[in-house]
Amino acid sequence: MEIRVLKYFLAVAREGNITKAAEILHITQPTLSRQLMQLEDELGAALFVRGKRKIILTEAGMLLKRRAEEIVSLSEKTELEISHQDNEVSGEIVLACGITEATKTMGQYIQKFKNIYPEVIFHVRNGNSDFIIENIDKGLVDIGFVLEPVNLEKLNFLKMHKVERYGILTKKNSFLAQKEYIMPEDLKGISLINTARSETQNELKKWMGSGYDQLHFAAVSELTTTASILVSNNIGHAVVVEGSINYAANQELCFRPFYPELITTSLIVWKKYQSFSFTVSKFIDFLAKEIKENS
């Protein structure tokens, strides 16, 4: 499979129409149709269901779309890195993070680094720690900001000094909002929204003890932004870290910490044995220096 043909395929998948995709790609419709047919022959699978006005991806097409997006992204990232292999600090750094207290510090790091090296562009992706580590492993992300615990076998890391407190995100008019903090017995018999990370679920199990099996989870959420919508719609009370809450976006919600305290810390991680561009390496050195000076 050629990268060029994968880009053709993604354009058709995005537009849902070969004629529109051909116009965007600046090639003829017969040429594009022929390339897609050759791709299907090469893979031995139908990628589209062709209708009169719109084409729809088959299951094989949806799988290829996910893989093609990763391949094209990695190809473009590699081209950028190779084109900036001189000692000029410029080009793109791809970061990934959730929304935590450490994310605010990340913004300060970016600002300081940009003041020194204004030609650097930061591409920031959002997701939970599992998403971040997966994309680092695939080479799609240079550096990630993740919450412990994580498997560090394939990662180098810097430990940040921001404490993240776990607790409950709830409506201000709920009975939980009337409490100063949330104890294990307060969670029994109510509807909860759990975090999607298995590692965090295990930490909650330890905190709850034997009472964990008595909890009722109505939903599981990848990010606090989604969990807050579920809380607003009375689906349940969400398990979150305090730093992930955007109070300005939702004035009807509040946070109550767990007691005994359940805390974690953030790590800056990147792939072991990875050959980075000069710019990414410079940023990692900058982060290490900043953390050491502020410890």
C-alpha cells in the first residue's frame, strides 16, 4: 500500500462521495475509482458499499480507515522530523495529555519554551493515560503527561510534583455536595460514573476495601468533560481527579474529595530507545531542568 493511495482512500471515506473526493484531491474521478479498486484487489476485501449518492465503509473499510489514519499521521510526522534534523530548534512537537493539575503546568512549560524557541509548534492531543501511552508506543505522540499508576517498562519518565486528588463530581444540590468529604460508605447504594482506566479502578477498589462490590456503576467515562455531562443529566456521581474539572464551564457541579485521601501524581513520559528530532530532545532536556529547579 502506498501512502498516496491511503490518502485517497481517507478522502473518499471522509467525503462519502468519489466525485467530491476527486475534486478535493485534484484528480479525475476515473483515476480515483481505479486506485480504490486496485486497493481493494490488493487487500482482497471490499472497502465500500457503493450507493447512488453516497458510499459507506464496510467493516474492512472502517478497520483500514483507523489504520490508514495512524499510518498517514506517522508518515507526516516522520517527514517533519527528518526535515528538521539539523541543530535548528523548530518544527513540531506532538504532546498528549488529559486534563489535570499537571496540564496547567504543561501550559507554563510550553509558554517558556516558546519564548526561547518561537519557531516550535506544539500539537496537543487529548485522552486518558491509556490512550496517551498507546499513541506513544505507535510513534504518533512524542511526549505524554499521564497519571500514575502506569506501566513504565517501555517508557522513560520525569516525575512531576503536582498532587492529584480523587473525589466525586456531583451536582451542588445533591446530598453528597452537603458533605465536606466523601467516605467509602457514602458511595454505597447510589449511581456512580466510573473512570475507564483499569489501573484507576484498582486504586478505587483498594480505597473502598470489601465495599467495592456493593457499588453501582451506571456508566464509564474516558474523560471528565464527558462525565460532567452525564452528571448534569442525572446519570450519577462521577469519580474524577479535582484538576480535571472545568468549573467555569459548568456552574451547577462541585467536587468533594475522598477521605481517607486518595491521591496520585503525574508523570511526563516518552518512549525508551526512541530516536527523536533535535527539537523534541531539546524540549525533554528543558522539562528535566524545569522540574529539577522547581523541586
